[in-house]
Amino acid sequence: MNRTKKFSFKTLFIPLALTIVLAGCSSNQSNSAASPSPAPTAAATSEAASTEAPAAQDAVTYPITIKHALGEAVIKSKPERVVTVQWANHDVALALGVVPVGFSAANFGVQDGSGLLPWTADKLKELNVTDPNVFQDTDGLDFEAISDANPDVILAAYSGLTKEDYETLSQIAPVVAYPTAAWATTWREQVLLNAEGMGMKPEGEQLIKDTEALVKDKLSKYPQIAGKKVVWVNFSAEDLSKLHIYTPVDSRVAFLYELGMIYPESITKQITDPTSYSLSLSSENVEALYDADLIVGYGNDELLKTLQADSLIGKIPAIERGSVAFIDSDTPLVAAGTPNPLSIAYTIDEYLALIGGAIDKIK
């Protein structure tokens, strides 16, 4: 890779320039202490992992072109410095033994303010990295910090990048974005796209097989899950007039399908945009949820009691009998709803127990 390239904000189109420069000024200060430490640095670990990877990588013929929803990434040679942005892409790299030279902080489910979810922290420890370069970019991408990491490729297979984000990032390095729509990438697609972006497609395919085998083994202990009708609904105790539903293209729901559950037709027929990951319904249309055997969502027992007391939502059979798998926002499981190989391995036992327990309330 050409190590002489350097991103300049002078190349940005004018409407974005002032905003990005101001964001970059503050982020430089907050990220200076987050740069990789000398022993070992994220860069050193990334490069070492690349050289120690199986010989299958050597079969990759460059340049390679990866097409995605925002354009295409042309990667001229095997990346030595990998950066990931937004959600979970760094976990895929880590699962493949590559430590990114920079990656975005997790913005929910973190318990200690580190920006690292527990499965990420565990994997970094396993790879002997103590000071990863974490972008504090939860209020918007930190383009300056990303540029300072001097990446050869930027992985964003699971993300919500806008066209403007993509165009700016592409001035820094080739960007592997989502395949069809923002936040609609399944965990398998995340693995395949990100692995291909690192020149590790065979390793990515093996990681998928290993993860599938793990899920199959764990799922065998919960036969009651198979074939049940489920809907992922987010309720707000402050406003019960609206129902926010994730559609089957969302990775959370796609994983529920993988566990053997399905969405009722009463919900799927409401979807007018097949590429959208969410659907909003008025609580006056709660009948659409009557066919659900269970409901999954973010919440706790207090929220369930509020819903059960509501004149409309309380009539939903799954709500009435408590067949609800609510994921508490104060636990790491809240971040596992959008799965990747590391989060699946870390949370699968707890997740299946939560879902199985909700189903067991069906009489």
C-alpha cells in the first residue's frame, strides 16, 4: 500500500468543510490519548495477524472491486491498516484475528465508558492489545481521527453511512459500505463483506460456518422456539400512541428468523418499503400484533406493567400473558440484538433463555 497518501480537508466539498473541521478540532484532543500504544499497537497487531493468516489469503488476486449500495470499493493490494466505522464491523475484523488501527466506540450497551462492549474487550485482551485506537464519534464520524489512522481500507458493511459520509471517507481510503440499505446488513453479509475487504474471504466463510454450528448447538436446547410467530416492537412508556417495529430486513429480526421464528402476516402485509428496516404503526392498529406468540423489544418489567395497564396495548395476547422478551438497556445484551460472531458467542445462552422463557408462558 502507498503509505504517502494523506487526507486533506481542503479537498472536501465546501458545504461540509466547516462542520468537519470544527468536529475534527475537538476530536483531535479527545483521541490523542487513544492512539495505539507502542507494545503492542493496533497497527502492529493488524499487520502481524495479516502475515500469520492462512495461505488462502495469498490466492487473492488484486486489485479487487467490492460493489455496495453507495458505489464500489477498489482495493489495489492487500490492506495492512484496517479502519472500521460505526457498528460491529470491528468485531468482525477482531473475530478474524485482525485488530483495526482505529474503530468507532460502541454507543449503547457499554457499562464502563470505554466504548468497548465486553466481547470486544475480551477479544482485544486475547490478542494482547491494551490501548486500541477508539474513535469517540457517536455524535458523527470523526473524519480527522479516521484520516490520522492512515487506513488502507475502511470497513462499514453494517452502518448508516450517508452518501456525503461515503464520499468524504472515500477521499481517505476505499470504503466497503452496506450491500443494499443502511442498517439492513445481516451478520453473514457483515462477515463476508468485511472479510473480503481485508483479503480474507475464505476465513470469513469459515467464521460463518463456525458461528452457524454454535447457534445450532445452542438452539437444540430450546425446541419450543421453532415456528413461533414473533414481532420486534419498541414501546415508549412516555408515548403509547405509536408502535415502532423492526422489519425482517433488520439484522435483529433476521437473527430471530435464523432461530426458527417467523413474522405474522398481519405485520408483513403492513410493510410498503421492502428495503426499510423499520415500520411505524398507530396503537389503534394493535390488532396487527394479536397473532404474535411473543414480542421482543427493548425494555424491562416496569415497561411491561405499563403496557399491560394500557386499554389498547394491554389487549395484545402476548402482552397480556407476559410472553415478552424485553432486553434491558442496562445490560450488554441490549447491544447483542444486532448480532455478529463475537456478540453471538458471548450472549447466545442468555438470549435463548430469555426468548424460551417468554414462549413457555404460552398455554
